[in-house]
Amino acid sequence: MPDNRERDRKDHYLPRGFLKGFIDPANKDLAKPLWHFDLETAEWSRESPGSIGWERGMYDYHPGTNVLEHPDEVFERFEREFPLVREHLLRRNFKGWVKQHKHFLLEYAQMMRARSPLFLQQQTAQNENTRIVTVTSVGPGNQVGVDTTVPYPPPAQFIRNRTITAMREEIKKGPDWMENFQWCLRYTRSVFDPFVTGTQPIVVEGRFPDSNDAPVLEDALKDHNTIIWFPLCWQACLVGAVDRFDEGTAEAPPSLISHVRGMFRRPSTGYVISPREIDWVL
């Protein structure tokens, strides 16, 4: 049926329930409890979970499109369950997270990656480079007639719809390639030395950290130098690598936490979200 949902909404690529995990408990009752660091201006400001991490109409299909499933329906389970899983992890001091929650956390990580501005930008560019022809007739023996022998770029409607559909398909793969990684969890006890998040909540570090080229990125995901960082909240970060970690769950030393914050500080655009102002050491 046609996509009749309200258009041009504030579509949150950083769900509010996710961002609430980066609030300093001392500030939880404030209207703007989060600290926001703009990477271009290098300025801090105070924000609420609802005021950041969104773009208007980000997940809208092209007007009039027949939609079997809207992205909201794909996001709903993850957004409902993640805050509950996070609170359970915190209550148990992260004990048993592998058996109880690892699969869900990897599914959630893939969902966060696929709904991000970067993923949609990459998919849009890929679809813009696609070339198509239009079938004009089907004759005897299934002979197909086309409108031209020279393929041409697809229309904007195709590009938009294929991008959103690719996002949904990526999320429905579940953990997918992340299952091939070894995972550990590192935590901090001090809000004065927290993990942070940002525009792109999952950071890939290694030989090819800035590549948008799919074959090279595929190689990076097999490389022993590649590390995936996904802070779940200010207290904890999920870490993935090809090689097995010595400890599955451990308190993070200050040097590791500082390194992770530096990975989020590295881009030239976007922002970092933190429970407190950070004195960056570059």
C-alpha cells in the first residue's frame, strides 16, 4: 500500500533511548543533560536527547511509493529492547553478557550502522552509479525489447527507494559479518572518565579506517589490525577484532578510554556526545 505516514518528520538516526545512556546521573533531571561537542567549531553546548541525532525525512520513501514495511517497523523492536538490555547489563555489572545479550547487541550494532547518515550516503552513491534500461516489450520466446542499448542513470525515485530498502535489508541480516569477529566488553566506573558516542556511533579503526570502497572495506574486516568500537553507554564499550581477546570483560584503563574518545574526536565534521565536557588531549 502507499506510504501514507507523516513525511519530513524528525527521523532519529541516534535513538533517544540510546542517547540517554550517555547522561551523567547527576544531570538526569535537567532539560538538556547531554554535552555536545561540534567537531567543526570545537565548541561545547548542552542538548537534550530529542534535539540531536536526527534529520528531517531521513527514512521517507519517495512520495506515492507502495511500501510493504516501513523502516519504523524495523527499528521498533531494537529501540524498545535496547534500554532494557542496557539496564540489565548495568545492574549485573556486565556479568553474563555474552550468553544473554551478545547476539542482540550485535544485531543492534548492525541496526545503528545501517540507519546512520554514512551508510545512507554510501548506498545513495552506489545507486547513483547504477545504470539501467527499461523493458518496453516481451515477445515470443520471451524476447525482451528495451528502450535503449545504452544504459542510463536511474531516476531519483529509484535511487531514494532502493537506498531505504537496502537499509532495511541490511538490518534484517542480523549480526551478519560481525559474528565472525571476537568480542569483548570494556567498562569504566567513573563518569569523569567516560566513553562517548557521536554522529557515527560505530568506529572502525585499522589500515583502511576512512575507505568507502566496499572491496577494500571487506578486506579491512578480515585484517588483524582492524578494531571495531561501539560504546553502548558512558559506562561500557563493545570491542570487536579478528583475534580473540585475553579477557572477555574487564575494566578499561584510562589510556584505552582516552583512545576511544580520540577516535570519535578524529573526524572533521559531525559531533561528539558525552556526559561531561572533555578536555581533549590531541
